[in-house]
Amino acid sequence: MAVRALRGATTLDEDTPEQMHDRMKALFSALYERNGLDNGDVISVFLTATPDITSEFPARAARAWGLDDVPLLGAQELDVAGAMPRCVRVLLHVETERGRDELKHVFLEGAVQLRPDLVDD
């Protein structure tokens, strides 16, 4: 079984813990569903948030969704002028039989602008 990396991102309309939990639930649910994953397939998750997100840790929302036995690491994105606001990005390291070309990266909400080439219609 190969180790692969899956990308995902979403944005918040407002910086609240409730919206962080809702958006992370949608993001992880889509990543798992589109890639046929369960927690046993996930090795680790790296999460980043833009500096304008201060109400909640993305990792706390990920743990609440069900990633309580998966190593998580959070970091802050660089504060670059013109960057997408209130954006959370994830990088999952997974064990899978799927090839790179079969992986379904997930970009939701405003984050679809980050990689429109990877967004399913």
C-alpha cells in the first residue's frame, strides 16, 4: 500500500467556533467520501489557518469530527498581502491503493479559487 498526500481547503464566512466546526466537518466528510477513506487509512494531518482566524483551532474541530486518534499538527499561514481571507488548508497523509491520479482533492467554499483545476464539477 502506498503513502499518498491529499489536499483540501475551505474558507469561513465569519470567524466563529461554530463555523470552523461546520466547515471542517464538511471538508473532512468530503475528503473521506470521495477517496473511500476511514481513520485507519490516515497517517497524519497538517492543518494551516490564515492569521485572521482566531476563534478556534482547526485541529480542535478536526478532533471533534472524529480524528481523535490521528496525529494532527497546526500552523499559521504566511500573512501575505492579497491572500485569501479566513482560509483553512489541510494536508492528509494516507495509506491507499489508489494512484495519485485517482485521488480527489477537495476545495470548498471560497477555497475553490485556490485550485480550480482540482475541483470536481
